[in-house]
Amino acid sequence: MNVGEAVKVKFTLFKNRFAFACGNHGFTLEKVGGGICLYATDHTHEDIYCAMPLGMEREFKDSTYYIYAPSENRMMLRVRKAVMLVDFEEHWCATNVKDFRVYGSKQWGQNCMVPWKEEYTRLYNAAEKARLSAE
């Protein structure tokens, strides 16, 4: 992916893992043990910085996932109304979902979650607007 780019994906019977990289950073989205999890990784997808379990696979049946790269050091995922934002430079994650749990690595620390701010909503809105105008 390039900065400013957005990608749309959907799980299928034969496709249960997606990997995206923007510069030195990456996202891996996969089905794991009946659930769906998003991982913030390096560009090779070998170093996992944090894991964000989204929920059970059955809860997301036929859902479309949108991955955004709004800047060199930030990536976002949206599924339905949930938005996850990862800042790779500052080593944190944020989401608009209440009581969401993120599992950080030793590198980022177990508590790498920060509260959602209005500026993150504006960042998402700009990324979504750019995606829609590119379609």
C-alpha cells in the first residue's frame, strides 16, 4: 500500500488471511480459532506489535473490511462502524469501540491503547472520503 491508499477486502471460504504493508509497517487480518484478529506488524508481518481481537467469525459473516494508510506511520481498519487506528511511531492503538481490548507486545507494552479522540474521527473521515472519490 501507498500513503493515502485504501483497500477493501472480504473473507471467503478459501481466503482467511490478508497482509498489507505501508513502508516499514503492516497489518495482518486473519481468521484464528473461530475469531477474527487484526495484528499491527512490521512490513514483513513477522514482528507483531499488538493483537486486536475483533470478535467471533460468525459475528462478521459477509462483512467488508477497509484498510487505510493515511500517513507513513499510521494505518486504520474499519469494519461496520468500528474503526481501529494504529500509530507505529508512537506505539499506540485507538478505537471507537467501548471496552475493546488490545494485547501489546514487549516492544509496545501491554497497555498500548489510548482513548479515542475527535481528531481520529476526522482522520478516518478524510481517509474514507479519499477512498470513495477514488472508486
